[in-house]
Amino acid sequence: MRLTSGRLNAGQRTLITAALLGGAALTGTGLAGGATQPVPAPASTPLKATAALRDTAGQVLGTATFEQQGPGVRVTVNVTGLKPGQHGMHVHEYGRCTPGVDAATNTVVAFGGAGGHFDPGMSRNHDDPQADNHAGHGGDLPMLTVGADGTGRATFTTAKVSLTGMTGVLNRSLVIHAQPDDYRSDPAGLSGARERCGIITRDSFSVRDYPLPGPQDFPEGVAVDAARGVAYTGSAASGTIYAVNLSSGAVSTFAEGGGQGRASALGLKVDAQGRVWAAGGASGTVSVLRPDGFPVAILNTPKSPNAYVNDLAPAPDGNVYVTDSSRPVIFRVTPDLKLSAWLDLSGTPIRYAPGINLNGIVATPDGRALLAVQLNTGDLWRIDLRTKAVRRVMGGLTRGDGLLLDGRTLYVVRNAEQVITKVTLNADWTAGQVVAEEPLNGLRFPTTLAAIGGDLIVAQGQLDKLQGGTPETPFKLTRFKKF
Amino acid sequence: MKTLTHLLGLAALLSAGALAQTAPPTPRPIAPGEPPVTLTATRNEPTPLEFTADKLARLKVPAGFTLKVMATGLGNARMLHVMPDGGIYLSRRAQGDVWYLKDTDRDGQIGAAERRQVAQNMKLAHGLDVRDGKMYVVGEKTIWVMDIARDGGLSVPRVFADGFPDAGQHPARSLKWGPDGYLYASFGSTNNDAPTPNPEEATMLRISPDGKTREVFARGLRHTIGFGWHPLSGVLYGADQGSDWHGDNIPPEEINVIQRGKNYGWPFCYGDKQLDPYVNVGNIPGKITKAEYCAGTQGSVLNYTAHAAAIAMTYYTGTQFPAEYRNDAFIAYRGSWNRTEPSGYEIARVVFDAQNRPERIEPFITGFVYQDGDIWKQFGRVAGVATYTDGSLLFTDDQSGVLYRVLYTGGN
């Protein structure tokens, strides 16, 4: 069993190798990352990516390639048509090479849609390419030196970014600026206008995105009604639940949020009657919605300022089990739609700690147990439905959010880690092992997932942006083949 | 560039669907700026005058119609509901009660013995409707239900649904049972022109027949007190009151087609998705521009003079009036206080065309407000409006407590 912390540690530095190619040179020889960062579990295909670098008129005038090497990435840049000399070069947060707003002037600038520098360490500081990600932007790359012929070439390896995990740069942008980078001044080292931009796109990998219509959707839950051919997804910010036609991609409002008991919608499930169950988060409720979207029942948990009804799982016994991420209790809704506390966790090995505790929950198909992941500790727990005995199945699943059980395969969505982890469980659901970890074509704080036949669909919630920053639109669900 | 391999075998779907959506507005890192705008706004609250019979001559009715006073001294006479036997329920918001009026001697007057209080202690009781022998009344944050006795009396109110938003600036709640068997109730905004703290404010709510669950049916409705389903098309129309203090003509009063899951634009947009220049753009969720926000909202189908303040709406399904009135709507416009030349203080008619679509709004009963020298005066704030059992039209004045009756006498 392997553990991915994903968090970059200060201190040790990883050397990058700089290759001098033609008239271009890379300045600086050392780049930092975190040398203690473990090698991620393998993705379903080798992690490689390409960015076609365009000028502001949209013409492709270069290419950058990215190849995963251990915890870091080998980057090769080849671009033409630039002024001789040094040019700031950074990974920017969003996968958009469109005009966008520069906050300092509140005006639209070329490639402003790419946003600011990618900052996985939340340093809020521009620094040199050797800085640890907590000290400076993860996206602060070495300057590109352009020769007299206007061509810039560079090859280097950096552990500041990756193609997977918290520092993953898939579906972000590589931007080359007009001026040198002073590796110091915020926000971009006085490197001036953005002259080239390319979206870092994974090679040989295809997904289907379902864009959502609103600028503040923050989709948290996703559930599929195969008979109707729709996926439901609910907004953590507003509680609105959309129905997404899986064939056409058309989105309609299934149930407007903000009403009784649904200021927020988190975990979603569809039951055999086509009813949609929604965990109400801080509303402290479980809503059961008819197939036309009207609430059949809005079930209240005990009133509390710390209600955090996060996810729910229908079990073969006909009950629905509900996690609360801040109150140590598992609730149960019986088929007559009565909610009660089913298991007080204070007498079990599950210890609630600060932060988000039990989150995703599934029932095993044999009806023997529940499996639930504790987000802050990364532990997966097995809760026996008959005896209520609780035992730890495995650890290492930090930031584990939504779960999907597919036979003995458990898919764990790991929100801040920005990957989906595939776990193989043993026959009695008491032990498990990580076998793969997928960033797809870049994930933005993914939250939950659901199955559609041989495919899976994941909600890219961006819930980290509820606390600040600007979400990347469109918000989307992403469909991909099981791995 | 490498060739993409479609691992999912979704090539056909990709081409069919992914482009079907329009891109949403892009949230900005900082709220957009807007140029400054200056406006002139006027508070002009016409001097109120108690109703006296000699003022009736000031009221104008269309040719062939006659206006009569059915009752006076009713207090804060707000909403009306007419029973099939001619009994009339009247809500009084200021008094928090419901009265039962019945012209038992058929003299066209509600005498002292023909009126009685049948429910009380309901704070801000306003909208009322009847279904299956029960009276439903909505007040500040509560909907009550009462059993209707044979003599028109009401049982002690029970709470049917509760926990609705604070009333704030707009405590005139209303409700109606819809053709789908659900109760629709509108809850106006607590404030004038800013996003509301409670997401159930400035909405139309749809409530289950047992009162236990509800949903936000539509939002962005500042104060849609008058609403109802057209008798032939079944379309739900509502009359919304636009913001105050934005000048004499902005925003106009709206008639909206109210559909499930839609946003009608208040406070940022009015009329046909027009941008209200006097609302701070920085309050828009997601730091998008006003134009982007308004593009995602629903426009009105008809507009009327700003600040006229629709307070009730009823469709005319009687047979007394000429045929062209059939299935048109009457709206009580209670009257402005925020316009140089007062608007409203009238009963207006919404004329529907041959396809049952609203075509225009025209005055029906006017004259309650007038200029006396330099001073504007008024002697009636019209409120409730309902069709009486004989096909005449009833309406109230909540200032002096008057119940008026409009009869068609043309052709005689």
C-alpha cells in the first residue's frame, strides 16, 4: 500500500537539468520542489502532455512538451518569433488562452484568461524557480532565453510541478511573457505582457466534459439515472440541482436551490424509484426529490451550528446511510423516510479531528458493510451493518471525498489531491491496496463520481474556490473510461 | 501534435453534444467597474384624504359601467376572496385578521350585521385562498389554515407551513392554489434593490399540498403580490413591483410569465433584461458583468408605468361584463410615492389577444389621485380585487376601508 501525501516539503531541493539547445539557454541550474515527495501510483497511461504555444493572434508558434519523471516533470520548450533576450515563463492557473481581466488594472489583457501563476502551495508570492512551493508560486519556471533568430529552446526538469496530484499542471497554461522575470516582484516578476500561451493537454487521452451553465455552480455531488439518461449534479454554493442529458450534454434545472433545507447540495444518489437524494451540508438536512424535482421529504438532523451532512449511501437493506463530516454520527433514513442517528462514532475507533471527517460512503453489494473514507486522516473504514463493528481497512487516502464501489474495485475521489485513486479490496472488505491514480486531463478539486456503464463521471467541484480565488468556468462534469 | 486516441469511443457523442451548451459568464478576479450615473428621484406621497361619498364623482369608469360603494369603515381592507354563495372574505394586514362579509339582504350593501371578524392574531395576514373547505392565509413568516364553517366562520388558525423569510420592506405576502394542486406563495424582498440574505426572499415558492415541503419555484421577483393562471392558457402571470429611488421611469412595473426554475432579474435587471444602471455591479455573485448576469434572466412580457405598485390581480371569468373582458385580468395598482407625477391609484385591465397572450395594460377605474393646485392628493389606495358572484367586480381601498363594486349597466 502506498501513500501519497502530495504536500511539498520545504528544505531539500531537486536539481533540474538544463540543456543548452541552439542559441537558447536556460538561466539557473537548480529548481526546487520537494525531494521527499513520493512517486505517484501509476496512471492508466504514461503521463505526457503537450502545449501548442500561440501568439495573441492565435497562430501556433511553438510547442512545449511535458513528461512525468518521478515526482517531477521534464519540460521541453521550443518557440519562435520572440524578441531576443530573456522572457519570463510560468505555468498559469487556468487552461484558457483567451483574453481576460488583469485584476491590477481591471482591464482585459491578452491571455488574461489564463489567470495568475499556478500556486499550489498557496504562497501568494512570486519567487525564483528554485523556491519551495510554499515560498513561491509552483508555476514560477526558469526564464526562457531567446536567441538572435527569435527562437527560444529549453529543456529542464522541475519538481515544482507535476502532471498529477496537487501540483498537477494538466489543463493549465504555459505562458511566455515579453520581459525578463526578476524572480521577485509580485505578481509576475515584472515580466510584462503575455506573448505566448498554450494549454497543457495530456497526450493520447480523451475525456468528455459536460459544461454547466452558471458562474457559481460549484458542483459537488453527481449521480446517474441510467434509465433517464441523465446525470444529476448539485451546487455546494446554492443547492441548485441540474439534470445533465448524458447524450446531448443539455443542462436543465432539476431543482432550484436556496429553498427549505437546501442552501447547499453535497452528496447525491438516485434510488430505484428514480428519486434523487441530496445531502444538505450545513443545512443539516437530507432532501428526497421526486423525479420531477419536487421535494418528497426534507429530513432534518438535530439542529447544530456544525451540521455537515456530506454524503449518503443506499444499502441493500433498503436504508440510506448518511455521513456528517463534523458531527461523529452516522444517520440512517429508513424506507418510510424517517431519519435517526444510527451509530454514535464516539465509541468506535473512528476519531473525529478538526477538519472534514467522514465523507464518502458506500454499501457493499452483499449488504454486510458500509465503507466510508475519513477525509482529514485518509483512513478508509469498514462499518459492519449487523454488528456495527468498525475497523480500519487502509490509510493513505487523504482528501478522500466521494467513493464508488464497482465489484471489489473502490474508486476514491481525492479532492485537493486532484486525482482519482483506484483501490482493490479483498473479499470481506477488510483490506485494500492502491493500484492506480488518475489525474485524467487535469482535475480541479474533484469531489464525487458515479458510473455510467463502462464509464465513470466525476464532478470537478472547485470547492477550494469557495474560500477565495476565482473559479474556472465552465464548471464541469467529466466522463471517462473506467481505468 | 500527437493524434488523440478516443479511449472512450465517444467520438460521435463528442461531436453531438459538447457544443450544445452556451459558455457561462466568466467570473472575474475582481468585480467589473461601471461608470458613475446620476439620477433625480422624487418622493411624492400624495396627500391622503379620507373617503367621503362626494369624492365618488371624481372616479372615472369606462362607458357602460357603474361604480357603487358596498361597504365603508372596513379598516386596512386588503385581499378579497369571494365564495360561490356570495360570502366575501377580507384580510386586514394592519389588524392581522380576516373578516367575513355577506350581503344577506341583497341590498348591495354590507351592513353592520353583515360583517364579522372570523379570524385574528395572524401577524400581517394578507393573501388568502380557499381549497376543499379550508381557508389558507399567509402573513409575515407563516401560512395558516382554517376550517370553513357553514355560516362562513373559521376555526382557530393552525400553522400549515412556517419558517418563511423575514418580511422587511415588503410584508404583503400572497398565495394561491395552482391548477397542479400545489400552493404557490410569493415572498418579497426585505430590501429595495440589493441581493437578499435569505434565498427564499424575492421568490415564488411552491408548497406541497400537506405544507411539509416546498421549493423555490422562481426567483428575482422583488414583490410579485398579484399573480394567477390564465383561465384558458393556464400560463402563470405575475405582476412585479420594481425598485424604488431609481427615478420616475426606471424600472417599469412588469408582467412576467413565471416558470419553474427561472430568474426574473431583480435587482440587477428590469423589463426586457435591461440593465438597471442604479444598482451596484459589485454585488453580483461571481463578479460577472451586469450584462452577463442579465443575459441569464427572464424578461417581462408587458411593462407598465414605474412605481404604480401592483398589489392584486384577478382574471375576469364572469359574464356580466361585455364579452371582450372575458378572461382578461384586472390589476389593482395601489399607487406611487416615488414619482413626480403619481402613477397607479387605479384598477387596470390587462387585455389578452385572440391567442390568449397579454397585449396591453389600460386603465379601467381611475381618479383616486388628482392635482389640486400644486398639491397632489389621493383618496384611495386600491388593494384587493375579485369577481363577485353576479359577475360584477369588487375592489378595496385599504386606506379608508372601502369596498367598491363595478357593474356593467350598458345596453340597459
